[in-house]
Amino acid sequence: MSNPDWINRWKQGRIGFHRSEFNPTLLKYWPQLKLSEARSVLVPLCGKSLDMVWLRQQGLEVIGTELVKTAVESFYQEQSLQPAVKEVQGYRHWQADDIHILEGDFFALPEGSIQSTVFYDRAALVALPREMRQQYVKHLANAAPHIQEGLLITVEYDQDLVSGPPFSVEEQEVRALYSPRFEVIKLDTHSAPASTNLREKGVNELIEVVYKLALSSQPPGLF
Ligand SMILES: C[S@@+](CC[C@H](N)C(=O)[O-])C[C@H]1O[C@@H](n2cnc3c(N)ncnc32)[C@H](O)[C@@H]1O
């Protein structure tokens, strides 16, 4: 999907990926991160995810990045927060109660612009087609060079039945994308209901896979 496609999706309310509760997988596995009590967490491609509220409740400053203004506006409105908004380096920076959202294209985030040491990826990597996923992982390292740990949730299903998003991203690809910079530790695999757009096309269930990514003790190589 191109940027205009995402903008249209939000405009038309086709946001079957959005959950109206905290993600139980986040609540269950976040404590397994050493840095679960870090100062700042990056939530790439954040939408209006309630998980940002939960992460904030854990005492973390939250830095979300989101392309679509409607998503960002809805997030603060639905949380009854009054954000301060300013223009920074080509982005619109929204902030209320230490939940910051950088409105703009993730792939244009300036190098070193994010200080977070930990990230949370639910429905971000899998929102991108294969040809963009390597660029996403590279850009994550580039924009947020202090990242030491992350919690990643992917989905797997038969991609021949339907094209994404969400895209099916298998373990082998996750390892290829994040190694050797990160040690990739698989924490869990469970079945989960498919999002609306997949169900519409006949995929009712998929496999959700949870990974912990920990900065490798090897000398950092390029992604
Ligand atoms: C599948 S949704 C997931 C949202 C959120 N992570 C969640 O769990 O609800 C992907 C989100 O990424 C946003 N997005 C897509 N491309 C983007 C880009 N290049 N930069 C920033 N956000 C982007 C979309 O607008 C959408 O809100």
C-alpha cells in the first residue's frame, strides 16, 4: 500500500487492524524485556493504538510515528488529551502526557532523531510489503540508533490465498532482517483471529508469532 492508500483507509474507516483494548500479547510479554523499564519506547507506524497508553502507564515516554493525521487526531481525541503541536524537521510533533506522535513518513525520519532504547512493533513490519521491509529495519536503526531491545509481533498465514496487509512474515525472514545486529528470540506462537480485510477474503485465522529482539553482543554489523 502506498501512502495515499493508507490515508484513504483512515478516511474511509477501514481500520480493521485497530483494537479497542490493550493487546494481551503486549501485556504478557513486555515484562520479558530487560528494558521494560527503560525511559522511552518507540512505536513505529503506531496508528491510534491503545498500546501506547499502556506503555505510558508503565512509566515510559512513548514516541509513536504515524503517517496519517486522522489517526493521530483520533488518538488524542479518544484519550481526552489536549496535545501541543509543533512543526519539527518536516514533521508535525504532537505531545500530551508524554505520549509523542511524529506525524509524517517513517522513512523520512532524520538520522538519530529518536532517542528511545526499546521499541514495540505490532502490525508495523507486517503492514509493509516484502520489498519495503528491509528498508524499514534499516531505517529503524538509522533513526533510532540507541535501540537495544524490541518486542515484535508478526503474523503468518498462506500468502497465496490473499495478499496483505497484514503480510505474512515468516521466522526465516525476521531472522534475516534483524540478525546479526539483534539476537532474535522467539517467545510464543499462537493462533489469532484474522483482521477484517483478511476475513473478507476467506482467511479466518492466522498464526501470531512473538519475538524478543536483543542487541547482539557481537560487534554491530550493518543490517
Ligand atoms: C496496520 S496499521 C497498525 C497500527 C498500529 N501499530 C496498531 O497496532 O494498531 C499500520 C499503520 O501504519 C501507518 N503507516 C503506513 N505507512 C507509514 C509510513 N510510511 N510512515 C508512518 N506511518 C505509516 C498507517 O497509516 C497505519 O496507521
